[in-house]
Amino acid sequence: MSDILQVTDADFEEEIIKSELPVMVDFWAEWCGPCKIVGPTVEELAKEYEGKVKIAKMDVDSNRETPTKFGIRNIPTLILFKDGEVFQTIVGAHPKSHLEEELNKLL
């Protein structure tokens, strides 16, 4: 997971909103089964899109403010940001091909 940035409520604004690169944030929790399905795919995407898209994860159990701000009710939720704005929200476990399709729209 070294290619994936772990973000918190404290650094979300700096790392995500102010990022010069487009960003995908995976909102997840340790106890979430579908999150464990999506996790390895997110790690693969972090390697494949390195330098083009910043990939980050946020543990919703440890960080409550940001998930609430973005209306996250189900996890996993992946939010794609471009120029500090929400570009796309993807809820649930999706195949890698779908996530690649959505990431390519950011570029």
C-alpha cells in the first residue's frame, strides 16, 4: 500500500482538495467486506496511474468529519476529484475495468 496516500480529516483539504493531480479517494473501514474486495484493485490502480492520478484511502471509522461532509452513507465509496471538486462518486464494489473507465475520464 505504499503507493496509496492515507488521508485524515486533518490533511484532507491539503492533500485532496488542493491537489494539482486528479484524485481518487477510497472511503473504507476495516470491518467492511466489500471494501476488502475493492482494496487490492485500488492498490493496482495506484501503481498503474502513478504520476497521473493521486490515489488515497480514508478510514471512515477514524475520520468522521470528511465522510459526513460528502454524504457518505455506504462503503466502499470512491470519490473522484478534479480541480478540488467532486467529479464522480462510485458507491459499492465495482470491477477494475469500470474504475479504469471512470479514472480515464479524469485525465
